[in-house]
Amino acid sequence: MFVTTSLMRGGAETQVFLLARTLSLRSHAVHVVSMRPPEAYEEELRELGITFTSLGMRSGAADPRGLWRLARTVRAWKPDVVHSHMVHANLLTRLTRMVAPMPVLVSTAHNLTEGARWRELAYRLTDRLASLSTNVCQAAVDRFVAVGAAPPGRMRAVVNGLEPSAFAPDAERRQLKRSELGLGSSFTWLAVGRLEEQKDYPTMLAATASALEAEPGLVVLVVSDGPLRAALEQARERLGLTPEQVRFLGARADVPDLMRAADAYLMSSAWEGLPMVLLEASAAQLPIVATDVGGNSEVVLAERSGVLVPARDAAALAEAMKRVMALSSDERASWGAAGADHVDRNFLLERVVDTWESLYGELLAAARARRPRA
């Protein structure tokens, strides 16, 4: 049973869907539980025959009934392994284990930081309610231990996995999407991520305004939505950027084709875990400019598949953008090929699921060995 805070087309949620689908195809019985009503993937889960339950909780509203709904679901389904994802689901599922049987509970964090200090303290206080905690990159594990959110040895890194074939370059589809978007010959950057503080789009906008001095025809496509959209549109206007130069496209279901249409990928995040979108951009053979936060350096090969810069540094981000735009087409292709090869070697979904299966098996065997004999 996977328990997730939400089910939308975000990085963590996509990873949950991919894990659920792959394990189902490997003949495991899989049940996905979302605290909030789903925004994506519900139909895909249904087509795969994967059981889905929403606890019907609302964002920003503490609702103790969610615990009892989850407990009732666990008791009815009797999973061998419960695997929760993201901070709210991790804490809820740990507390639920006190009233519902779970032979194994794995809690996975998906970020370098979970925000408020109380969340880190809550992680530490509930740590022993989980069989094991994981995070998506070693940098995040190290930070959780350093701030006391996880005791040493109680959290390990298990990376995200990807099916690269879904993002493979396709010249015909690239041209169709560029034509649809009216990109012409413009050098096109793609950025995918919620319009929220973590992604630090104000720095990206400032960097774009500076990079336009070197490449007046550049375009930045921003995909996804979020609470800061109106503020970011105002910031775009204050910087003298036009809606054609920086396009807020909202949430989209055609991200693979948008990656095919782009010339490079751009990330300005202030903090991250191991972003699925950087794996996708690498598989799409895009050179990458990203901030050196969280696990980004585990995905982006500095000076081989992209450029890493300090967070919240618009000047450094702009210079990196200029560098990539100045590369020849052959050099950009070489960087893209290096990124794709790195994903093939280290982040293939099937291998990541192998890791999870092995880990589940170890934890379940240990739990059964501790079970009192009649």
C-alpha cells in the first residue's frame, strides 16, 4: 500500500505512480491511498486494476478523521508493506500504525528540507513508528541526520527512477510542438515545477532579463501552476519581460513533447531533493542549467551535461544560460548525450524497483522473525 499526501503531476506523485504501476505489473497487489482528492493518475490506476482510495482531506486543514479513515483502510486491506511518501503522509501513516497493523512501514521524504522546524521535530519524535525512513538523495539524508530529523542509521538514500524511453528525442514531434507554440528559431528554455517559493522563479526571471542581452530572441516556457502565479506575472512585467518571452503555460500533460521542443532545461530552485524533472530533461538529452542544491549534482554532471550554480544568484544563473546558448549544436548534443547516458546507468526505473523489492523483502523477513510464535 502506497500512502501519499496528494496525487498530481508533480515529481514525488509521479514517482509513486511509477512505483505502483511497475509493482503491479510484477504481480504484486497494490493499493494507492491519497490524503487529498486526486488531481491526476486516478484513471491510469483504474485501467491498471490498482485499487485507489482518497481520504478526502483538504490542504491546510488538520482533520483527525483522516487517521481513522486510513486505519480502516489498512485493517480492511491488510497490506504486508505500507510505503508512505511526503511529509504529511509520512507523519499520518506513522501515527496510524499505532492503531492499525502494518508489518512493515517505510517512510520516504522527497526533499532536502520539509520546511517548518516542527515538521523535523515531528519526524524525530515518530521515527520509531517506521520500520525505516528513506530520502531520494544522499545530500537530503545527510541534512535530515544533521538537523536531528532522523537518527544516524535510520534513514538511507534510494533514488528516484525513470523510464527514459518516454522522453527520447523525436525530430518530427519536436517540430510539431515548436510549430504549435510558434517558437520559430528562438532558443527555447523549459522549466517545469510548481509556482511556489521552493522553485525560486523570481531569480529565474531576473536571470532571464539579463540573458536576453546576449540572446534577444530567447523564450522561457514555464510549465505548472501554483499560488505565486499572479505575483510572478507581475514580476515579469516589472522586469520588462513580455508574455512571449516568458510564457506561463500552466499545468500540462504534454511535458515529454515540450522537452523535445526545448533547446535546454532551466531550474532555479532554492532547495530540492532529487527532482524527477531533471531526470526527464536528461533523458530528453537537454543540456541543463540548475542550482547546486539537494541532489541536483547527482543528476547533472557539471561541465559534462550541464552547469550548476549557487542558489538565489541571478547573475550566476544568467551567465550559465549565456554559456549554454553560446555552445555549438554539436556541443549541446554532446552534453545531452552525456546526461542521457548517466540516467541509463544510474536511474532506470526497473533497477530502482528492484531495490525497493529487495528492501521490502528484507524488512518483511525481519518483521516475521520478530513475530511471537504460538
